[in-house]
Amino acid sequence: MLPKFFTFIIFGITAFSGFIIYSQFIEKENQSSLLSPTNTTLKSLEVSPSPTPIPFEDLTIPYLRARKYESKLGELEKISENSNYISYLTSLTSDGLKVNGLLTKPQGEVPNGGFPAVVFIHGYIPPKSYQTRSNYSAYVDYLARNGLVVFKIDLRGHGNSQGEAGGGYYSSDYIIDTLSAVSALQESDFVNPKKIGLWGHSMAGNVVLRSMAAKPDIPAIVVWAGAGFSYIDLNQFGIDDNSYQPPQDSSERQRKRQRLRETYGNPIDGNPFWKLVAPTNYLGDLKGAISLHHALDDNVVSIGYSRNLNELLNQTSVPHELNEYPSGGHNLTGASFNQAMQKTVDFFKNHLK
């Protein structure tokens, strides 16, 4: 038997060699830029798992595609009712965590096959300041009044949801929560399992597009003021969010981010790992449609994010649209709100029919 020291060295060399071979394979199979989603070799990125998992594999689209998402709605606690819909507090399970949410259900009989539904993903809000019933209430109300089941989940670590808020761009936690919410609705007796779309704002633009890349049969997503699609764009435009508050575990998150950068560098450096993370490399696989909304005067997230993504979508057969508004800021408020909401409703009704 080899001494423990030599065993450790051999294990380390094996792991490093496995990653080098994996990286060379990916680089050979996908020489195109991160901004070239129509490459015909994209499907080859979904290689069989290597004997030694690569570091931070859980961030990648192939990993997210390979794992299972199984969940069910918790007890429905009725909190309000009007002529259009009933509101409930409920929950789901995601990675063994209890994730809370606000669910609205249209009045009247359930149609054959079930109601169309939207999983609503909130943007960045300081996790401990997040309020299930008040945050995004006007957005949820508009969708709910138009015959859609709306499930606005409180991402893990927000409000009273269990777990830690892992962040949107360099963690897969929120994608897992999102796809678990889709699974929970699919298991319900009032939602059509084939007619579930996603809505995301700001940070959640990245979350819902990565979720769609992980589950390409999602029929429709809507993104308001989204960011971080190619990961190169995060370097190009940045994000200017004065509301950001470092989490209590920020030191650990910073150490994880540092390890990630030490291992793979910056996305602009071209390491093939980032090709597996950026959802723009999987646009050619998508079977659903995408609607983008962005205000020209958004001073938090540049409209360049949406314009860049729209240009990439123009190179694919994915049905898509970019809606630009002269005003409204990051939250598309004021005169732009009703316009954007009505376009969102029309889009969902068209693609969830």
C-alpha cells in the first residue's frame, strides 16, 4: 500500500489530468465564441460525466440538464379573493429546503388540461428585506387578472424560505428552485403541465434563461431588464445596484468566487468552462419563445444586455422579441408599466395556448 502522501499526489494528478482532457475536448468541439449560439456542435457539449467531476460542475448547463427536479406544492393557505382570482400562501421543496411562495389561481372551473401558469422569479432584493405578499404585488396582480396561475416563489434565503441566498450568476441554487417550482405546478391538479412559462426581472433574467437552457421544452419566458446572459456581457456592461447588501456569509461567498476565478479565470479569457455555464451557448436547443423588455433609461442594468441577447437570438430560429421603452427605469414603472404588462400577458397567452 502506498503511503498516504503518494496516494494524495496520484489522486491530484489524476483529477488534474481528467480536467485537462475534458477541457481539450470541449475546446476542440466548440471553437466558436461565447457569442455564437448557432454552432452545430453545441449538443456535443453534453458529454458523459468524467470519472473525476470537474470543479464547480454544478454551475454548468449539462449538470443542470442531467439532474432531476421533483417537487409538490405544500398546503394552500387562502389569504385573499377577488372576482378574478384567489391568492394563497404555499411552499415547495427544493434541494430538501422549504421554499415559500405566493400562488394565485383564477376563479371558475379548471379548463380541460388545466390552467396555463407562470413561475414568477423576483430580482435582487436584500434577502432579509424580502416580503412575500408585497414585493412585485402589482406585477402578479396584472398577470393573475388575465387568467394565468401565477406562482411567485421566494428564492431560498429570502423572507422565510430556508437555505442561504446563493446569488444569481455564480450559483445554480436559484435555477434549481425555479425548476423545482415548475415541477410542483406540473404535479398539481389545476395547471396544464405543458403550459408553464417563466417570468424574471433583473438578476432573474439570468436565472430564467439558464433554466430554459436546462429545460429547453419550457414554452415561453419573459425577461424584464435582465442581465448576465453570455457572461462576457457582465464584464462589458457591469451592474450598478445601490440596493445591494453583502450577505452575512459574504466572506465565504467571496472565497468561493475567488476559487472559481483562480480555476477558470474571467469569462472574457476564453476558458471552455464558461461555455458550459453561459445559456447563450444553448439557444439553438430551445423549443420555446423569449420576450425581452427594457427601458432606455435603466440606470441599474444597461439595455445593452437585452440588445446583445436579441442579436444572438436573431441568429437562431427561436421566436423572440425585444420591447424597448423610452422611460420606466429598472422596474419599468409609470407609463411603461401597463404597456409592458399587457405585452407580457399577450405573449404568454400566445405561447401558452
